[in-house]
Amino acid sequence: MQECAAAMSTHPQPAVAAGEILGELAENLSATPDLAVVFASGRRIDSLPEMVDAIHSLLLPTTLVATSASGTLGGSEQIERGDSFSVWAGSVGEVIPVRLTMARVGTEIASGIEGLPDAIAPGSVLMLVSDSASFDPMRLVELLESSYPGVTLVGGVASTSNRPGGNRMWLDTDAYVDGAVGVIFGPGIATSVLSQRDLALAIASAISTQPSAPTSSLVFTGNTRAINMFDEPDFVAQILTEFVEGPVAGMFTAGEFGPVAGQNSVHTSTASALLFGADSFGS
């Protein structure tokens, strides 16, 4: 059985915010998590190194992914602008950490992608956060289509900045300002949902054939898909919590990754989510 937890804090003092989050996660996790995912916005981005260290020290996740963002989601709340941490952690099964870069020929960036394993089992999900200035996700989509059939891409483009070095990402204890970081979930661990218009309808369709409702979610939603698109300030987060019987966390992105009719693609103004649940969920 999968076990997940999530927590968000907007406390003005970074140390207090970290303490609130770590306390809530520790209270709701009975085992060492396979994965921790950290989203930070506003001035909390400057505190990401300390937050990453604290999570490693106290929660001991097998793998950690962290990223800066223009805004975060946690539970039924969205922080579209401002200072926030939103952290998700879960014991969901084995995950494979991935660090991707654009291939180079001498000092020039080529069209290839470096860092994927030689083989990925069909039915796996690649969850990825990429830098906008140094990584071309469309090249990755092409590579997955040609060489990794049956692998689903979910995630998004870090939204802090579109300038080189403007986004910050972590994979485990290593920090990066370029390329992409993420994990591979094996078959049956999670299922993906992409909403171009009606998020509720997309989730309802995805879970209609499942034995139980999802118990947790990670979501990557376009930074234009916010209060300027909907009348309600927390629209995306509230829809997710209506369908997901447990913790939700995520980020606002500058582009989203997700499949349409079984084909991986890169989008804008969409919501791309991973749904977790019982052992059989997503299989």
C-alpha cells in the first residue's frame, strides 16, 4: 500500500516554515519515503538549500527532487505569487532518479538528450522538471517516441525565470541551474491526467476504471491557468482535492508535459497531474 503526505507553509520566517512542514510530514509518514518533491516560490527559493538539507536529515528520502517556481499548490490552496514551500513525500515503490542535459558537440548544444537509461519499461512514467533556457522538452518528446515506447512524460518547465541560470533545481543533494531533473516511476505506481479545459472531467475519466479513488497527487499547472483564467482563486487545487482522498502538492509552470491520446506533448495553460493510490492504481 502506498503512503504519501504533503504540507505547505507561507510563514514569513523560513526556518519556521520548514519546521511546520517537516513536523507535519513526519507525523503522517510511518516509513522512510522513496521520494520527496519540494516546490519553492518567492523568497523561499533562497532557502531551498537549507530546506533540502533538512529534508535529507530528518525524512531520509531515497530520492529528492526540488525546484523553484513562480507559485505553488498545497492541499486546496494555491499560492500564485508570494513566499511558499510545498512539499510532497511518499512511499510508492522504487523510483529511478534522472538528470538530463542537452547533448553537446564541442561547445555547441546539439539536438540530442543525455542522461536517460538505456531502457525504460513500457508503462513507466517519467516525471520531469526542466529549465526553460537550457533544455528543449520537444527533443525529449521525440526521443521518447522513437526509443522508449509506452513511457509517459509528466511534469513541467520551471517558471521562476526564462533567463539562463534563473531557475534552481535539485536532484538528491546536487543543485543545478540547467537541464532537467526528475524520476522514473515503474509501471503501476501512478497514472497521468492532462486537462486542456475541464480538469474535473479529465480526472473523472481517468479514475472511472480504477478500483478506488486516488489517494495523492502531484500537479503541474500552467502559470496562466490561475486566477486570471478562473473566477475562484484556488480553482485547480480545489478540483484536485474533490477527487483525491489525500495529500496534493504542485507548482505553477511555464509549460506542461503530458500525453494527449497516448502521445506525449508539451503544452501551455493546461494542468498535468500524477495520481497515486493503492498498489493496483495506475496499472
